[in-house]
Amino acid sequence: MNRINIYVGAHPDDIELGCGGTLAHFSQKKYYNICVVLSNGEKGGDPNIRVKETTKALKFLGASKIVFGNFKDTEITHGFEVIKFLEDLAKANNPEFAFIPSLNEIHQDHRNSALACFLALRMGQRLNFIFIFSYLLLFINKYKNFHWSKRSDN
């Protein structure tokens, strides 16, 4: 029996940034790693470039299969279409582990992806565990001139 994991991200680069090291680890352990990217990230840049970049990065990290959902960026729901899409992938592949975004994310696509995953993966016959990953958000532009040594409360 193949050992299969499924990784779900709302946008290109979510899986790489959220659990890329984990993907590489399980690739070394000879797992079949299915990466599911729900949108093409069209609100965050050129979707063609983003899809190419994430495909290259995920393959480098050890993705065995990459599936794009083509749902609208910033409009991903936890409704029937997304749940059915994820449920069909899970039923067809019967993963052992799932890696999904956190319900506590700021971005609505991440939260809705997490909700959809919990609903879609609840019936997994072989699913042992759902792991939740989170994104570290840095607001660099707002603090680009900030220097710790120049703080007034030092």
C-alpha cells in the first residue's frame, strides 16, 4: 500500500511557505505527496507566473502530484464546490496524513480552505491525522525604517 499525504493551500506559495520542510521530509521517506492549490493567486500577481513558480518549487520539495482547483482568489468558500473538490481528491487517493491551513488565519481564503478541508476529509478511511500549518506574516513595508537601536523606550 502506498503511503500518501495531501497538502492543501489556498494560493500558490502557501504550501511551500506553510509546510515546505514537511513536504521535503515526507518526500525523503518515499511518501506520495499530493499538493492541492485551490486558486491561481490572480489577486497577488500574474497567475501564470505564480502557477509556474509554485509548480517548480513544489516539485523541488518533493511533490508527486500537483492539482490546481482554479477557484477565485480571495473568494474561496467552504461551500459545496470546494468541499466536493477536496472530498473527491481524498476519496480517490486515501491519504494517511493531511496538512491544511489554520482556522486562525487572517486571510479569509486560508480560513475557508481550512473549514472545507475539515469537512471534506472527515470521512477519510485511512486518514490518521490532520496537521495544521500557519503562515508568518511580516508587514515589512510599514516598518521598513524601523531600527531597534533607535527605539525611544530603550
